[in-house]
Amino acid sequence: MIRLASELQKDSIVDGKGIRTVIWTQGCSHDCPGCHNQQTLDFNGGFSKDMEELKMEISALEFQDGITFSGGDPFFQPAECGELAEHIKSLGMNVWCYTGFTFEQLLAKAKKDESIKYFLNNIDVMIDGKFIISKRTYSLAFRGSSNQRIIDVKRSLEKNKVVEVISEEVEETCKYGKNEELIYI
């Protein structure tokens, strides 16, 4: 069972590159002021869904480029989300994930929790970091605040350092440190 905030949201064009389905997980303790998903924060809210039923719904999707995990925070249910992400990858779709944790925090947690490592290994692109209202921006693709990063998870895991991804159409609005590598999507 997984705890969700809503049924699958199909045909999103704002939750990652391409046409996507969003899995809205329920539960988050980051408590970011200004969070636009307040209804997903309560760990007792939403509803429980059978994993096999959800996998069948995902398998039946058509005309979707990938799946995005959002919430809430999917990393409060890493085993369930990891299992779903592995299933999604087996269908040939890419996986994006939004989390209030930083990539570095997740790597540290993964040393003690195999389910976090499992989920990370099945994510293609991650938007990390808490939403910070004083850094809110509408000029950056796929992010709500300028502290959040778009990360190529596979390459970051291989290099053991963050490898950021940017979209060519927003390249000029992004600022990066001189030691960071960029991948274009």
C-alpha cells in the first residue's frame, strides 16, 4: 500500500519535461511556508492505494513521456515509490521526482536506509530542496524557488557529486558555480 493525495494526474506539462503523469504522494514534514500543496502534508490525509492496482493503472497509460513523483514528499515513502519507479522504468518511461530534501541529505540517509538508495537508483531527474518563499521565482523551469536544483540522478550517483540539468530555453536565467557540470534537456 502507498498513501496518495489524489488519483493519477495525467497529461501534465508543468511537472517535468514532456507530457507526464503525476503521482501525488501524501505526507511531508518539511513545512515550507508558502507550499502550494498544503493538502498533501498531513501524513494521515489522502488515501491508501494498493500497489498492484496502481501499477496496472500506470501500465495502461498512453501518450505519456514519463511519470513525476511529487507530493507531499515521495521520500517519506521510499520503498513504495522505489518499487513504482522501477516498474515505470520497465515500461520505458522516465522518472522525475520532486523532494524537499537535498540530494546530499538523501545520499547520507541512503547509507542507513536501502529503500532510499533503491528509489534514487530508479530516478532519472530530481528537483531537490525545500521551497523557500523569499527565493520564489517564475522564471526557472520546473522549480518554485531559485535554491532548487534540477539534477541528473544517474550521473550524480556515478560521479558522487551533483550534476545539474538545465533546459536550453531557460539557460540564461540559471546561475551555476564554476565547478558544476551541466546537462541539457
